[in-house]
Amino acid sequence: MSSEAKTSDAPTVGEALVAGLVKRGVRHVFGIPGVHTVELYRGLTNSGIRHITPRHEQGAGFMADGYARVSGQPGVAFVITGPGVTNTITPMAQARADSVPMLVISGVNDSQTIGRGFGHLHELPDQHGLMSQVALVSGHVSKADALSATLDQVFAPIDGSQLARPGPTHVQIPLDIAGHRDATMQGEGAQPADCQPQRSSVSDKVVADIRARLSRATRPLILVGGGAKTCGIALRQLAEQLSAPVVQTVNARGVLFDHPLSVPASPTLSAVRALIEEADVVLALGTELGPTDYDMYATGTMPKLAGLIRVDLCAEQLHRHPADLAVQADVSAVLAGLLADLSTASALEPGWGSDRAAAARSQAWEEIGAGYRAQVDVLNAIRDAVPDAIIVGDSAQPIYAGNLYYDHDRPGGWFNAATGYGALGYGIPAAIGAAVAAPQARVVCIVGDGGAQFSLPEIMTAVDEALPITFVVWNNYGYQEIARSMEDVGVPVLGCDPTPPDFAATAASYGIAHKATPAIPEEVALALRAVAHAGGPAMIEITTPKFVPSGQ
């Protein structure tokens, strides 16, 4: 066969891209096709990859985020060059702040036009450079035979093979490259690869050092972040063996549900800070010790961490906070090593452990105040009405309350965008990604009326896909949390009362059930049970009084 015939039978770069995604374990893609990505779609139809169409590229990015958090696999988004790319930067920033593995695949203009300012459709001065500012890695496919190496480059930080925190990556393929056929790409792979993480184990010497420090502790305490959310069983065993209270950040809630040693409350709270500062050895597992968890009230201070042993995948993170012992390792590997041979502390202080954890929970509950307690009561009612649900949130009042104090019954089943980067518009599309990743789970999305309007049209994607999501809209007729913040510092309240839509009419236009209820736990639970078995999406609207600034 002639070389010309071989080339004509070869896959295009776009087809080879899809084969490369299949090979690397990708099963779902979130994207909106456009003229700059048509060739990327050529191989999707028969690939086995399921394509989900959002209503906005920002939605594609947030869907990829929610998918990754629940599945543990990278979320993938297809977007066009220019506005498609810039619309995904916000989701990428949220993913980077929360160490979420995400791959954004975009087109870009013809190779010979890039950076020359000719005024082509969707042109950016330097798209690759722009994406490099937020992506861990941004790859550019400069020629057809570079595709496989570029895919290896952008998957390395997100496939679990590296000893480092994951985050968003990006690859762009020029228009003139995407449709090119090249016989050298025939082997890009039809069979899925083994996508299980193959991280290095921690050394016996390091484990022995940690074990010795913990065994000498009389008041041990464990701080747990999102990097330990999959380690619930081992974490429980370690905590019980040490009689150590376990304080969980937002992304770790659910790892120790309803356990006497669990403190599912923010380390920002004075009661929890006091508990942490009483410890003589603190074991911090998979937590970046960031201010949105540890200093939510922006005091400029962190709790004192005596005898700090810190375990994290990221070397840079380990250098940002002084520690008595800093260990770059996977949390699961460290826990496995510790549990192999760990003696209980010989001189545990009386009253430590479950008694001190219970006192901290009680004090923290009182500290958050009556308003937030009432909202957490609603969250508890939601959790109990739909056990083992995934609850995804935006920056809404009950989410703020839950981030301060809330215990969830599913590890990794409570996450939101009210910490880290803090992007509004996150909840609805992220809940869709979560539902795609876990089709057997019920997903509850909690958003405010203001935040919902950032991404309300994405509900139609849930309708298209018949996803079992209950969208809970907390309607207080504006940005009440911001209005209170403005008033607290003496700034006239302005711009905080955007008129919400008629959510009942909106739900009807989407063809989904709608139930309105006051913020009474029993009523919310009844409404949730009424729609939870519908099989597809539904909406519950919880109405609360509108905030009226003083003097108005």
C-alpha cells in the first residue's frame, strides 16, 4: 500500500485525540461544539465517551469540576477558542484552589495566524499564555505527531500518577492541525489504560518517626482536609487508637460521620481553635491550612499548631507553613503505614479524646448563633430525608452555615464554592457533573436566588440527561450575606437586591416539579421526600424574609 493510501486511512488529529482520551480512561466530556472544535468531535460518536451539552462554557467547566470531585477521575471540557476559553477560566481557578483534576481542551486559530492580530474570529493575543496563568500545564499541539506527547504532558498532573496536588490543565489544537491525518498516529490506542494512581509509598523511616511522635502525645489531634476525604475507614481506626479528636475542613466533611471523636466544625471558630491549641501534637492530613478554612473572619491569625506533623502531596504547600515534620506523601499511604504498628499513647491526658471533642462540638454549636443554627437544622433535615445524598452548594446562606458547622453522612458528599476561589454560579452545573459521575446517588444542589441566576439555564442540561437532582433555591430576595457585611462596616447597602425570577414559573418552563416551603426543617423534609423519587430533576424553593437595612 502506498504512503498516500496509508495516510488517507489514518485518523485525524481530532480522532486521535478522542482515542487518546479513551486510552486514558475518559468516559464523559462536557462541551459546546463550535466552528473551532468541529474536528475534535469527529471521533466522539463511536468512541464510547458520553457527551453532555451545557448551556454555557462556564457550566462545562463547573460540570467537569463536580464530576471530578465525585468520580475521582479528571473532568474534561471541550470549548472553542477565544470566548469559550475565557469562559472556562473561572471554573479552572475554582478547580485549582480546591485541587480538582480537570482538563480543558480547546481549539485555537490557524498556526500561522496565532499572535499576529489579524482579527480572526475568536482571536486572542496569546491564548496559550493566558491559560498558562491558571492551568498547572497548558499544552499546545504544534504538529500532528506531537499529540500523544502533549496528552501525556497535560494528564500527568491530573491522573494520580504524580506525587503532587492535582488541578486544571489545558491543551489547545490549532484549526489547521485538528483535521490533519498522519499515519504515525495509528497507534494512539483503542484499549483503555489502567488509570489507577500509582503513587510512591512513604518510607518506613518517615512512618516510624510519625508513629513515635504520636505515641508520645498526651493530647493528640488530627486535622483533615480534602486530601483525606477517601480515607474514612483508616482515619477512624487511627483516631480511635490515639483517642484523637478529628477536626474536618469543608472538603473533608463526612469522613467521620456521627463519631464521638469527630469535630465537623470550622477551625475558624474560637471553640475549635481552642481545641486545636490545647493539643500537644497536631497531625494535619491533606489540608492546605488556607484562610478560607482556618481564618474565615480574616483576623490575620492562624491557630497555634503544636508539634505539627504535616502530610501533603504538594511540596510547595509544605513550605508555606512551618512544621515540626513535613512529609510529602499520599495520605492513604501514610495512614496504612501508621496503622500497621501503632501503640496507643501511654499517658493520654484524662478527659481528652471523645469528651473534649464533645465539648468542642457543643461550644462551636453555640458560637455560630441562632440564625446559622436554624439553617443547619434545615441542612440536617435535608440529609436525613435523603440519606447518602451528595450535597453541592454555591455561596448561599445555608452553605455558609454548613461550612461553619455541619456533619454529612457521605464522605466527599459535601462540597461547594464558598471557600477557596469562591465562584458564584458553581452549584447548579457542579451538581450536574456530580450526578453524571454517580448516577445511582441522589444529588441535592443548594443555591441562593442570586447565585442561581448566574447559571439557571444549566438546569435544562439536567432535564436533557434526566438526572436525579433536587435544586434547592434559598430565596431571600437578594445578596443578603453581602448586604449584612456592608452594613456591619458602615457602607450603605447598594446593589444587593436583584429581583429574583418567578422560580415556580421557571421550573414549569423547564418541565420539572416545583414545591415552595418555608425554612422549617420538617416542611423542607416533606417537600424533599415528595420530589426525591421523581427520577429526574426537581426544584424546591425555600423562601425567607428579605433583608431590610437599618434606617430603611
